[in-house]
Amino acid sequence: MDTKEDIVTIFAHCFRALNRFGIKMEDPFFSDLCAGKSDKLLSEFIFLLKERSEKGYVAQCRDGMISQVESFLEFIHISRHLKLTGLATSLLAEQDLLNLKIQLLNFKIRESKPVKAIKVEKKAEKKPKSSNELSPVHMQIASFIRQSDRIRNLDVFKKFSTISKRTMKRKLSELIQAGSIKRTIEGKKVFYSPAQAN
């Protein structure tokens, strides 16, 4: 049983049993408490069906409904302990609630519409720039790095402060791809050095 009609039938049977349970309670306080719990259970069930039909089922709705069922089961145990109803009435109500809980746990999630496959075209991989294709800015950066054996990236960023860090990182990567410089990472520090000794 996992269709919407099946769960509605099981809930209706359970709800009738809970109403009989509430009516047979001798204490008016507990009888009102039972009516309040029944109302909460009913509103959770309506919310579950509404969410499932309109928005494609939300797991939290089912979990909220299960939480209300467990709360009602606890209430039945307390009322049985206090001998507020007959044993048979409380056991039948408990049986129906447990059956409802099982059905809720097995309640199938409505299949969502299959997602159409989207053809993703790969971007053409960029070829590393050759030293002939490097811009004057690339040449200035490479020249600055060649002035020392090894230089920190922070020093390069300071020297070329008019260029954003993002652009500088891209230009440094292009220089590495072109074979003009090499990068060395030591912990959090990044160093650049000439790729070939002059």
C-alpha cells in the first residue's frame, strides 16, 4: 500500500479509532487533550497530502506526520497507565497508529520528472602561450622575476600593484605555461624563479 488513496484509507480508519478512544476517556481534561492531538494529526496529514500533490512531496511533511503519530502513541501509553480508557480501546488505537506509522515510513516519494540531459560542450583548452605570444606586461613580469634567483609572489604583487591580484595570478600562470618561469610552493609561501638559467 503506497498510493495516495491507500494512505488516505488507512488514515481515515486510524482517525475513527482515535475518536472512539477520545470519546471513551472518562476524564474531560484528557479527553480535550486527545481531541487536540487528533486535530494536530489531521492538520499534519492534510499538509502532507497538499505538499505531495502541489510541490512534489517534501520529506519534512512526512517526518512531521510521523512525529505527531509518535506523540499520540505516547499519549495512549500514558492514558493506559492511568487507566483512563479500557485496555481494548487503547490497544486498538495503538495498533491503528502503528499501522499508519508503517505506511508513512513506506510512503513512496512521487517520482519527479526526469531531467533532460543537457549537452555540455567542452571549452577548447587553451594552448600555453609561447614566448612569442606574450604581451609586454608578461615580458615585464618575467624580467622582474629573472632579476633574482627566487622571489615571493607578494613581492611580485607589490611591484605590479596597478594590476589586480587575479590578473597577476593569471599572467603568472601563463608565464609558467610558456616555460618562462617556474613556481615553487613551500607551505603557504609561493615563490617564482626563472625557468632556465641565463
